[in-house]
Amino acid sequence: MKVLIVGSGGREHAIAASVAKSDKVDKIYCAPGNAGIAQLAECVAIGAMEFDKLVTFAKEKAIDLVIVGMDDPLVGGLVDEMEKAGIRTFGPRKNAAILEGSKAFSKDLMKKYDIPTAAYETFDDPKAALAYLESAEYPIVLKADGLALGKGVLICNTKQEAIDGVKEIMEDKKFGSAGNRMVVEEFMTGREVSVLSFVDGNTIQIMSSAQDHKRAKDGDQGLNTGGMGTFSPSPFYTKEVDEFCHKYIFQKTVDAMKAEGREFKGVIFFGLMLTEKGPKVLEYNARFGDPEAQVVLPRMKNDIIDVCNACIDGTLDQIKVEFEDNAAVCVVLASDGYPVSYEKGLPIEGLEAFDGKDDYFCFHAGTKFADGRIVTNGGRVLGITAKGDDLKQARKKAYEATEWVSFANKYMRHDIGKAIDEA
Ligand code: AMP
Ligand code: GLY
């Protein structure tokens, strides 16, 4: 069969690597892809938001399955467009992707169906938001309603910071139209855990847990990024936490979406905070995490095509999604200066060191070909993943492998997975 993957980052490279393992697949295309994905797939120069071109391409090539990796096309309705053209597509339709596309929607859903989350208020008008801040407790969390590249969340320690935040989001429109509405939320403390899951509209099967490191610098300092590294599983995601989440969060979310007439098929990513009062939902995403996919998918035992098909066909109850009893760590190699400003186009050396090594993966995030060489093409450049018997071994191997590749402004955090030593 022929598969088309939509996206161009490390997550899509990890998806492509899983798809490539399936003996059902003869040919993989990726739009637009990157220099690493090009080793597994034929990359086509169509952007993830060019819906008409993507549909035309999928029809022309008689694609059997489209897998949409990124949030923007999902929230924009690419799955609906593909389905209208009769093309099987893995991912939520537009009316379900709103679970990620609107924080106000997801908060209202959780409130209505009694799914544990932080207390909140929603505002359409900056004046009302500013008035609310007068009697609020601090710290407080401001969230732009729509998609904002993972950057639309401001944690404000003081009233003044929150006032400035409301101005940035709702008046200066720092995150564009994502800031037309805003959620103001209670500040929670605790460990964060990501749980990704496969959903077929009714049945949910969770993947192995993971944890992201969002800040740019060691010790969780510096600016928020798309993610500087991940590890899986999370030792903080215990059996008790898992039982609680199954009872009060996972199935309830799937059922709530169905009850709202927004049947969800695809991946639901639960961003959880393990608070003193139990696990609470920080956010939902409607797709694999990046770089969570880079530590979760290499550990999945199933053929990913079977799982995608089961989600589309509503037969997920007939298979069991299983993971290896090991661990993985992914360290992101970024361009120095990310997430603010950085140089691109720098040659990358040493990539061939990963050839033929089963436990090591070099997932490309921002790379391209230039004059016959692979060069840097983004803030996050590569995700170096290693599998090990346990997290400590995986971490050691991943950091060893970060030394195999070089480029002029290579930057990484040195404490990815360090929290596991405390567990
Ligand atoms: P989100 O995009 O909603 O996951 O938010 C990004 C990050 O902001 C999360 O991973 C948390 O670290 C932090 N965050 C979001 N909401 C809250 C909250 N209510 N309390 C504390 N931290 C939060
Ligand atoms: N790593 C967080 C995300 O994909 O949203």
C-alpha cells in the first residue's frame, strides 16, 4: 500500500520510521518532509496547509492511507477534505480536532463532563479579563484560546505580569487570532506527564507515558520551546495514577466528545499534571507529541498501519497496543539561540554513524539538502533517541550518540531525563 504522511518535523520522521517497518507498505510519501525523512519516503514540495494540492496529490498517486502529523492541518480540517475525496485518513476531523484547537472548548468540555482540570474563566473582552485580575490569586496562568506553536501560555507571578500578559495576548495579538479569546486558569503545581493514546471514536488505548522538557536551558530555565527532549516511560506515571486516569480522564474524554457529536478518531495526547489532589488535565492535543513520538513510537510493538486502520474502522477493541518493556530518551540538538534567533544552513556531519544501529535513531526536525549536503534548517535540528533496558541506560546511550553528529551552532540541554534519577 501507499502512505502519505503530512508534516516535516521529528515527529513525522518517527511516524515515517514506524510506517517503514510495516510489511504492508510499499511506498511512503511525505509532504513536505525533510532531509532525514527523505531516506525513507519520497518528499513532495507541498505545504501541510495546501489542502487542495494535498488532496489532488493523494488522488493522483492513489494513496491508501494519509497520516496527518501536525496540529494546524488537523484543526483546519484536512481530514474532512481528504475524506470528501474518498481517501482514508488517520486523524480527527475538524469538529473533533477542536479539542486542541480551542482551549476554551476543551475547558468547557472538561467542566461539563466533570473531568479533573484547573479552575478557569474564559474571556472575549480584554476589559473583562483585566477586571477579573483585580481579585485573582497569583501566580495565575493565561492561555490564548487558539493554536500558538505551543507558546500561547503565560505563567504570571504578579498582577502586573498578568495585566501585561492580557495586553500581549488580546490587544497586541502576539499570537495572532489565537488571542481573540483567552482562558485564565488556576496555577497548579506537580510533576507533568504526557500520555498519548489511540482512539477510534469509542475505544481508547493508551501508549507508554512520556515526559517532555519544554524550557530551553538546563534546570528548566530559559524560554519555552517546542520541546528540548523527552523520556519514556515516566516513572511518575504509576499504576495508581494510571488507574485514576482511566477512571476519571481517558474514557470520559472520548465519551464526552461522542456525546457532543464530535466523535474523535486519531491520537489524543493528554498533558497531565500530577497535583497533590490527583492527576489533572493541563491540555489536550489532537496528535502525537513532538518530541514525545520520538520516544514512544520506537517502543511500540504493533504495526502502526494496523493501529491506524483500527482507529479509522472503529475496531480498536479488537487489537492490543503493546510496548517494549524498555525505555527511550530523546535529546534534541538545536541551533544555538533557539527559540529566539539562530543561524540556518550549516552543514551537518556524522549522520552516517546511525546507520544499521537498531537502538539508536537520529530523527530529523529541521534539516534540508543544499548543494548535495544535509544542512540545518530550523531551531530544532535533530532528535537523538536511544533505547535502553531502563531509563538510565537509555539516557547514557542517547547522550553518547549526541557526540556522533556535529554542526557549527549545535546546542542541547544536558539534563534530559535527569528527573528520573530522583524517582
Ligand atoms: P499547555 O500548552 O497548556 O500544555 O501549557 C504549556 C505549559 O505551561 C505546560 O506544560 C505547563 O508547564 C504550564 N502550564 C499550563 N497550564 C498550567 C497551570 N494551570 N498551572 C501550572 N502550569 C501550567
Ligand atoms: N511536546 C509537546 C507537544 O508536542 O505539544
